[in-house]
Amino acid sequence: MSDHTSVAYEAVQTAVYAAISGHITGAVYDAVPGSAVFPYTVLGDVGDTEFEARGVKGRAVVFSTRTYTRDVGGKFPCYRIMAQIVEHLTASRLVMNGWQEVQKTYRASGVTLDTVEAGTFVGTVSFVMLVVRS
């Protein structure tokens, strides 16, 4: 992976963290500390590839968040936090250092019961964002 690639997805990940941290239920982590308390959200997989449209070159960045809940309400608290994430990420363009958002598309979401941690629900939200150098 080139430095060009890592700079784009790092800028997006930093912007996603800034957009949702303190604005959704629970803490937001890049790496979960051992002392984490439910519910919490983890910045998930991030990757990017080159794109070119109408002579403009940039990066297509795919990113996700994973929300972990353990609640008597079952999967619904997880869905509520995921809705908060989608709301905050789609409300406006993300502010990034050195990059500008061209387009952001909500891809998918879903909640599953964790097979390792009994009673823990995991909700994933995924986006694709096209960015160009600013």
C-alpha cells in the first residue's frame, strides 16, 4: 500500500471519528481498551482504491463501524446507535485534512449475535466515500 493510499483512508477515519465521537451513545474506539464498557463503537475496516471520473482522480474509500451492545433490549439498542451513526455521517460533508469529500454512499448495515461473547450484539454500518485532494 502506498503512502498516498494510507493518507486518504487515515484522513477519512479521523473525520469519521470526529463526526460520531461524543454524538452517539457510548464511546468510540479505534482499538478497544480492556476497560471498555458497553455499549461502544469501533472504527472498523478501512480500505481504498484509485478512481477517476471525468478526468478527476481521487480515492474510493470503503469504511465501516462496528457497534457492540449487551442489553436486555436485545438488538434494538444496537440498531438505535447505528441509526445515530448514519445520521451523523450523512448530515453533512466530513471535514478532512488534505482531502475533500466528493460523494458518500451508505452501503449496508446489519446486526448479528456475537458467537464468541454470549449476549453481545454486533452492528455493522458501511459506507463508500469518494475523495479528492483539496
